Amino acid sequence: MKFAIFGNTYQAKKSSHAENLFRLLAGRKAQLCVCREFYNFLTSDLHLDIPAADLFDGNDFCADMVISIGGDGTFLKAASRVGKKNIPILGINTGRLGFLADISPEEMEETIDEIYNNHYKVEERSVLQLKCDDEKLMASPYALNEIAVLKRDSSSMISIHTAINGAHLTTYQADGLVIATPTGSTAYSLSVGGPVIVPHKHFTPINSRHFSFFNNGIRLNNLPCIFHETSNEA
């Protein structure tokens, strides 16, 4: 099997878990490609003896499975790079809370064995794709949790005009708008009053005047959405 590996580059004290992961995969004679940033962190910064591997930047990789070693933030980063490649992601949690990365370091060996014995199942999750004119944002246009439209300053609310399949939905007067997947419904969206949901996308306005929408959210299912924001002068 071929694995693409992403990792946290701020957890020097937990580097032994990464060493163990590479050792286990080498024992299986796995093909490896590693995020260049993570590889340089392990070899140049921490001076670890990591087996030679193909290095990649951004989303320029292909693999049978992605392994994320870190916390949920690392998992989300890996998911944004996977995008529409349809590659399953295994999350090994070396952080504090692990909702997405739920394999402990102590379970790595057993988990690798189960993968090679084909004793696992893939849980499919929805992702969001962003389309806009900003080249920097379009470099990584996929999101597993949410996409947030936010105002640039604290002077006033913004008007966010929304449409589905070209048909006008509503105009939100709010500090911003969170468009969340089911996975992201327990993250930023929940913190601003959004519902916990399954398999539909939904909108949650931030500090909105539209209380009916604010309380219930807007549920979507595989529909293209268009957003346009304007500022309200105080």
C-alpha cells in the first residue's frame, strides 16, 4: 500500500510517535510519500532518522490512504489537501482532544495490522468546495468542517446575499455566515448557535437579525450555493 503522511510540526516532544509510525510502515514495506514541511521538521529540526520517502507539497500526491498524525487541526489540514481525490484518511491523535483523529498512539500497531488485513470500513463525509476570485484561497478550496464569510472590521454588520441553484434564498444582516458540513456542525457553527445535524449542509448566521433562520439553520443537500457580501454603513 502507499500512504501519504501529514503531521503536526509543533509537537517536538511527541516525535517518538512519528518515529514509531514510520517504523511500523517500514516493517510492512509500505510505499511512503510525506508532506515536505512535516518531513523537514522531523529530519532538519529534530534530527530524526526517518526513512527516505517521496516528498510532496500542497495536494500534489496520490496514495491508497492518508495518515494524519497530530490533532484535529492536522486532520483538517490533510482533508483540505485530499479535496476531491477520494482518498480515506486515518487520524492518529497526538494532540489533546481527538474527535476526528481518534486513533491513539498505543493503537497504531493494531490499526496498521487491521488495515493490511482489510479489517476496516470507510466512513464517508461531505466536504465543501469554495469558488472565488482569490488565488490564495483557491490554492486550497476544500473544507471538511466549514467555510466562514466574515466581515473585515468591527464597524458594522454586512449584508450577505445567498442563492441556491441561482435562485435567491435570503439576505443575511450579520457579522458573518458559517456554511458547515455535518462534521463541522459541532465546531464553529455550534459555538454561534447552529444545530447539530446529519447528512446535510447548513448555514448559521453570526449575530444575525434573522432570528427564524438563526434558530433553525438552513439545510442543504449537494446544492451549489452563491454568496455575495456588501458592507452596511453605520
